Amino acid sequence: MQEKVEAQNILSMNSVEVLYDNVILAIKGVSVQVPKGEMIALLGSNGAGKSTTLKAISGLLKAERGRISRGEITFQGTDITEAPAQKRVEMGICHVIEGRRVFEHLTPDENLTAAAPRGMSRSTLNAEKDKIYAYFPRLVERKNSQAGYLSGGEQQMLAIGRALVTQPKLLMLDEPSLGLAPFLVEEIFGILQKINKDEGLSVLLVEQNALAALEIVSQGYLIENGRVVMHGTAEALKSNSDIQEFYLGGGETDFHNVKHYSRRKRWLS
Amino acid sequence: MDWVFLSELAINGVLTGLLYSLFAIGLVLIYKASSVPNLAQGGLTMVGAYVVLALARDVGLPLWLAIPLAAVVMFGLGFGIERVALRRLAGRPVVMILMLTLGLDIFLRGTTLAIWGGTSRSMELGVSYDPLFLGDIFISRIHLVGAGVALALFVAFMLFFRTRTGIKLRAIADDYMASWSVGISVERGVGLSWALASVVAVAAGVIWGEIQGVDQALSLLLLKGLTVAVLGGLDSILGAVIAGIILGVVENVGADFLDPLVGGGSRELIVAAVLILTVMIRPHGLFGRHDIERV
């Protein structure tokens, strides 16, 4: 029974604890499962530990002097808790980091080239690029201008496209909607959904914009203060009264904020 | 005004300038991948020259073999420096890495002094010392050879930065974190840039060693090379070539006017003035990349 569950999950993260600088406990025993081919959201407010969770999975923690002090992460049944970031990308985990972070002084086309795995043939790379340009037609006309001058939406598309060049099996996105107009968020999320459907790509999405995220994912985890405090299907989360109040913006008056605070605190303990 | 003399000063200024560029290309290579001005490039250049001499004189190889072999040795040294020293500093403030390169320069100078002593040795490339005549203008042959090497390296690196590996190096220079996120080996990239810069150091060491002899003074090329690199924009190879030419001409012609007035030594003043004015007026240099700010 246990093995069957493992086989269905492309990623399994069990009670992972992350320390920064050996002292700061950033996440305190987070368990997250990503079933193969599904889209999963990590929701929560600023500083809840969502980004740290993604970095623990992609191995980018090390660049910020963080480390996993407890728990384990398995990807397709292989323990990757200690694997270097580069190895994880080779295995098929790609992390689109927060804030777009395209290579500003390169052209979009060069941005895609830069992400090509070692040993990828020129023809494979060109085929990958064509596929990415087909998903993001906006990038085609800008492909030879400087990436730093692209609009925010185009940069986010390029960042996702750049990740796709690595041929991931699990794509992780950190706040792709940040600072983008609602119609762009809708466009990008639509494309993500299409890629997920067309290629069976598993997606782990970190979002503060819970409303938009819950429209496209099948399940969501709510993280508060370094812990998972709620987990359920998108429908269940959408209809949960706490989620509605705190994350989907039910129309509350100021008077209720006092109450919010005490209810929030109960989650933390 | 003596136009022949002035054009001789200018032409030799261009050639000398290209020799500065030859040195500065090494600085630019490292800056492009790690955004750190490598203060050890002078030391590396000197070590490059000494390694060539060691292979040619002490081992007895012919120069045509000793030079490429030295390039291979220095390529390995460049990678080694990244592996042993720089890797630990990845992600630390740039000023720490800057201090590390300064320490490395002192270390290289001390090591060469201990092994080969302080007396100047000659390179003896076999390039004739008879000047070339272009009409009435004297041109030094070794300067001409060196300028040719500088231009050849310039072309080679311009092409290199369009290859996939070259693009990855430029990506690393742009954003370490984003590079890691897509599986680019930042460590290997930085190591490669140091290795290539060390090969450039061999070329600069051989040419400059031929001109001024191989001794500790070779490491002082850093000051002029840094001035050229800063004027050119630190991360632009084209900038390094053009800035080298500019500095060479300004220095050569300027010194001819100023030396009688101040009684000699004005070359250093001109170099210092160029460095200071560049940083004050145009900190990104002539061709340096700006940090992009979208409005």
C-alpha cells in the first residue's frame, strides 16, 4: 500500500526541517506530496516558508547557507535530500525562482540556450525552443532584443520557458503572478495548465494569489509559520471558511480583524 | 609641429595600447563570469612568463613548445584557483573575493621571488630588435607582434562568447542564483573563466617579458591593465581593445608634451588621471553593461 502511494507521487517531502546559518529554523517539519502529472499549490502569506520549501526541493538552499536538518525528500523514489542542485536539475526538477530573474544582458533566445543541459544536441535544443515559442508566442518577436527590457509578463514567460529547456518532470514556480496584471496572470496560468495537460508535467506552484492558484491546481497546502496547517483538494480549500476569510478576501469589516488575529494565532501553536 | 614624429608617437601608442589590451582581456574574462576585478592578474602574468622560461631554459624545450605547454599548465592553475580558493567564497560579498585576489597576487609574487629570485631574465623570443620602417616612422617589431596577438585573442573571445559555453558564462555573470536554478554549473564556469584568463596571462607574460624582461616588475602591469579594463567597461572585450588603444595614444602623445614641462614621469600621471576620471565621470566605462532599470 505504502509503495503504491510512493509510485504515484513524483515528489515526496517528509517532515523536512530547514536551518539557515545553523540557527534560524525556517520550516519546521513540512510534508508535501506531488502526485505525478498533477498541479499542486503551496499557499500562505509572506514569510510563511513557501519559498524555503521550494529551495529545499531544488537544492538552492545551499546558495543561501541553508540546509535540511531533518526529514527527507524523494524524487521518483530516489532520495535527493543531499543531492547538489545541478544533479536535481538533471534528474528533472526545475525551479523558477521568485522575481523572474531572467539573464538581463542576454537575449531571450540566449536565455533559452544558457539553460540547455550538457550534451543536448543542437537539433534537440532547437526543437525545444520551437516548442517553447509555440507556448509563448509573445516571446518570438522579442527573441533577439535584450531580456532586461522585456515587460514583466514577458520576463515571467521567459523564465518559465528557460526552465522548460532543462526538460523537467517537475516544474516549481515561486510566485509567478507577482507584480503582474490580472489578465497576464490568467494568460500565464492558462499556458501552465496547457503544458501540464499536453506533456503530463507535474507542477508545484507557490502563490500568495490563492484565488488564481486554486482555479488551476487539484490540491493545495496551506503553510503558516513554517508548518503545513491545512491540506485538501482545491474545492475543499475554496469552500473552507478560514481560507475564504484570510486568503480569498471575503468582505469583512475592520472590527473582525481583531478576531482574525486570535484565530490565526491558534494555528501557530 | 613635427607631424612625422607625432604620427610615430601615435602609431607606437596604438601598438603599446594593444599590449595593455592584451593584459586587460584577462581581467575582463574573469570580471565577465564573476563580477570581480581580478587583482591577481599581474601575478598570473608574471607566473605565466616564468613558467614559459622554466620550460624553455630549465627543461630545455624549444619556445614553440614551451609556450603552448605553459598555456596548458596555467589553464590548470586557473581551474585550481577556483577549486581551492574561490569555491568557498561563492555567494559571499564581492569585497571578500576582491581581497582574496589581492592575497593571491601577493602569494604569487612571493612564490616566484622564492623560486626564481629577483634578477631579471630575458625571454629571447627571437624577434629582431631592428625597428621596422614605415616611411620615416620607426615601429618596434615586438610591439607589432604583441598587437597582433592581442587582436587575435580579441577575435577568438568574441566568437567564444557566442558559443553555448560562452553564453553560459555570460549567464553566470548576470545571475548566479538563476544560473544554479537551471542547472548551470557556476563553479565550473567561474573556473573556466580563470583558466582562460590564465592562458591570456601567458600570452601577455611572453610579450611583455620580451619587452621589459621577466622579473617582479611584470606584475605591476596590473595598474595599466586595470585602467584599460575600467575605461573599457570591465566586462567588454571590445571595450578593453578600444580603451587600450586610447590609453596607449593618450599616454604616448601626452607624455611627449608633458614630460618637458614636469621633468619626466608624466606617463604614470596620465594613467592615474584616466583611471580616476573614468570612475568619476563614466563608472560603467565606454562599453560596460549597465544594470537595467525598466521604467
